[in-house]
Amino acid sequence: MAVLLALLASGARAQTAPVPEYAVKSALLFKLPRFVYLPRLEGGTRISLCVLGRNPFGAALAKLAQTPIDGRSVQLRQPEGAAQALDCDFAFIARSEAEHLKATLQKLGEAPVVTVSDIDGFARAGGMVELALNPDGGDSLSILINRKAAQAHNIQFNAQLLRLARIVEP
């Protein structure tokens, strides 16, 4: 986890106190665009980051979104549903949407949207990136990636991210 945080949340100072789960997840979500090749972002000046459902990040993600990512401004949105999120570049699907997950992924599958969630089994269900708590307990996180779901939209992941993540086959 320390290596993963160093890679994705570069520039953060080491902390002695435990970091709240969603503070870590917001940092990972915010840094994810640096490790993803999304064709529709080529030449663009903005990255659209959306949260579907009840926002678990509080103000943490909004604060991070004030900082450009690789020279691109970040637009943080909270669409009412998947149909309004088709123009998002990255969509975080909150746990509050778990019972609608299949329909949400099906709708988002109509566009090249990088889907991210911390819902258990998200990557196996067809989501692209799952931020999962390690089953051993503790505060560490794992990144699970469903490459097939991403490749269906010509979305690729950086080799650094793939080395740190666990690849999931549906």
C-alpha cells in the first residue's frame, strides 16, 4: 500500500496517524487519470470526474479537483444517474448505487467512461477499476482492474498501474 500511495498520491507527506478510508480513495481516484489512456482526452483541456450516488468523499475530492491534472482542469460533477454521466471521463459509482449496479454499468457501457467503485465485486461485475479493502483487514487498499471491460472502449492502463493492481477476469 505504501508503494501504491507513493505512486498515485505523489507529493503527499508521510503521516503517522491513520488516514480515513475515503481520503485515501479520493487521492487514488484523483490520480487515476495519470495512469489511464482514454482516447477522448487526447488534446483536451479538461477532465470530467463524476460521482454517481451518495458522495462518500465529503469535501476531500472537491478540494483535490481544484488542482489541474497534467495541465488539464478538473470538472467535478454529481449527475443524477448514469444517463447523465455518459459525457464523464471517469465515473465513481458509490456504494449507495449497489442495487442498480448492473443497469448503471450497462448504461455507462454506451460511452467510453472509465468506471470506478468500491462496491464489492465491482470489477467482476463489469466495472473497470475497483478500490477494494484488503480482505485480511486493516486499512490497506487493493486496486482491481477489469482490462476486458476497459479494452471494449479502447481504454488502456499504464504499465505502472498494472504492476500494482490485481487483474480481474469476469
